[in-house]
Amino acid sequence: MYKNNLVSVIIPTYNIQHFLDSTLASIINQTYKNLEIILIDDCSIDGTYQKIIKWAEKDSRIVYRQLEKNSGAAVSRNVAIELANGRFLAFCDSDDLWRHDKIEKQISFMSERDIAFCFTQYVLQREDGKSKIVYVHNKLDYEHSLRNSYCITTSSVVIDRLKTGDIRIPLARTGQDHLLWWSLMKKGFCAYALKEPVTIIRVRKDSLSEKNFGLIKKRWNLYHHYEGIPFFKCLLVFMHYAINGIKKYRF
């Protein structure tokens, strides 16, 4: 049975020691205090896991595990979900940041509107200090999300499991987050946006999000193989994805 009003924060980690401190500080210092913070380390070799242990010694809300072998973010997130006690699941990548009132605003937004699936506007922040706000649609269903997948960034999402039931991340190496969003949408759960930039996505030179063109083949695979979208429709939604992706990171 889920603990009502408890938010379980799901964080997979892998070789992220230089960014983890600020990420965890932004979560621990949330104005919404009823949190459990679940970190699953995917066999880091740089000192990430040792940092997690030190943070757990300072905050009893932190739960952590290390996988026996490197298995990818999907497996890490599913292990965290299995450990989670909260009614609400909040996802955060281990190099991203939350504004101090993110969770408080999202839980209030979801409660007032009786919704199960919430995401937010977000800020893209480059290492050179430049940033831009990504503005998103008010509401996304399955068809709209295929064409506007840039709207939902993983670190902005909160899901109410009391409404959706149990969830698991599809075991794809990349794009597993979108496969989850789409599976929820196909069950009738639209995604609603809190239109405030309370999530900060750090765009690192070595991050996947920076390598748009390298992800083209994998994105096509998500549409065509995993979602089973017919070729010509797949071509159409893929064109929307490519154009939006270029616009998103141009600043």
C-alpha cells in the first residue's frame, strides 16, 4: 500500500560525482518535505557511490543500492520503483536540478485538478552559463506527444500511482522514459503541464541530450519498432521530432 502524500524521488546514477552534490542539494532542500529519495547506482567507477553513502549519512530520507553489474537507466529506475513506498513517483536525472518549490507546486497542481500525470516547463542550462526556457503545451495525449516529445523531460515528471496503478520502465537502452509516458497515455492518462520553469536540465558536452543527430536512429526505432507506428506516419512524427529537437537546443 502506498503512503499517501509521500513522494518517492527516483534517481539513477552512473559516474556523475561532479554534478551529484548540487542535484541532491536541490532535492533535499525542497519546501515539500515528505520525500524519500531513492538512488540506484549503476556500478559507477568514479566515486559516485561513495558520495551517495555520505549523503545518506546526513539525511535519513535517502535510500540507496548499487547494482551488481552495469545495466542501464531503465533497470536502475525499475529497482528504485520496487523500493518506493510513495503514492507519487518523481523522476530526476542525476545531473539535473529542481527549483526549491518544484514538488510543492506540482503536488498542489495535481491535487487541485485531480490528475495522475504532470510535467513542467524547464530551463536548459549549458556549461558556459547560457540558458533558455523551454515552453510546453498545456496538455498532451498520445498523438500530440508523438509530435511534441520534447515537451516532457524526465526530471520534470510526477506520477500518481494511486490513479495509474503500478508502473515499470520499458527495458530500452535509450528513450525508455518516452515509452513509459506513451504507455500511460494509451491507457487514457493525459499529461498536464505546470507552466512554470521549476526544472533545470543541465546540458553537458558529454550528455546524450547534446547529441541529437546521434539519437536519430534510436528515435526512429522507438517510433517504428517499439510503438509499431506505420512507416509513413512514422516519417511524419519523426520529422516533427527532428525539427523540434533542433529548435530546442539552438541557443
